[in-house]
Amino acid sequence: MSISKFLVCLVGLSILGLASCEGDPVGKTVPVKGVVKVDGQIIKTGSVTFFPDAAKGNKLQFEPGSSIAEDGSYELFTKGKKGAPPGHYKVTIAAQTQVDSIDAAKAKNLVPAKVSSKDTTDLFIEVKDDTSSTYDLNVK
């Protein structure tokens, strides 16, 4: 191989290497899962969203979230990546009774209104960078 071909290959590999460094905007995540309950009763539908708490130093640009399974469990994903980056979060839960699409106004909230908004929620969680990944959400 000539020196010029070698240099072209080396530059090409360097460019590919730089491109791969930009591939993960989320960064490191840790598994986050748990069970959602209101007054001790499992919530079997809805969704959970973790909003980065900037007031406590979490400047993440993405909101980890999950649907709630029929057994009340949730498991967070951030931009399609399993888990959530470590940090402080405000947690919201959205859950309503299911009704047909003709009369959606009859849907009832299954959680207190305060936990449905990031501005009023009183659920705060710090996702830690360790092996503990169970964060049960118990709302009263």
C-alpha cells in the first residue's frame, strides 16, 4: 500500500471515529423501574414521566418515561434507551379510566391532579448511579 493510500484510509477512519462519538446524546443510563399505587391500590394503566429537576442540578434535555403495565409496573426509557441518567427528577403520573371515544369527557383521573403536572407534583426522585433501580411510586 502506498503512503498516499494509507493516509487516505487513516483520515477516513478518523472521520468515522469522530462521527461515532456523537452517537449517544443521552449518555449513561441506569435501570429504573417500580410499581405505581394510589392509596395502596395498584394503577393498571397510564404513564409515568420523569422531568429533570433543574433546580437540583439536573440539566438533562430529555424526559425519561414509561407506560404503566396492567400489573402496575413501569420501566423507564430515555429517547429509546433503557433506563434514565442519574440525577434529580420531578415525577408525574397520568392515568384515567378507559371510556369509548364517543364520550371521552366521562373519563376520570385515577391519580390526584397535583401529580399530573410537573408544576404541581410533589413526587421527587433522585435516580442514583448504583445497583438499586426500584423506585415505587406511592401516591395518597
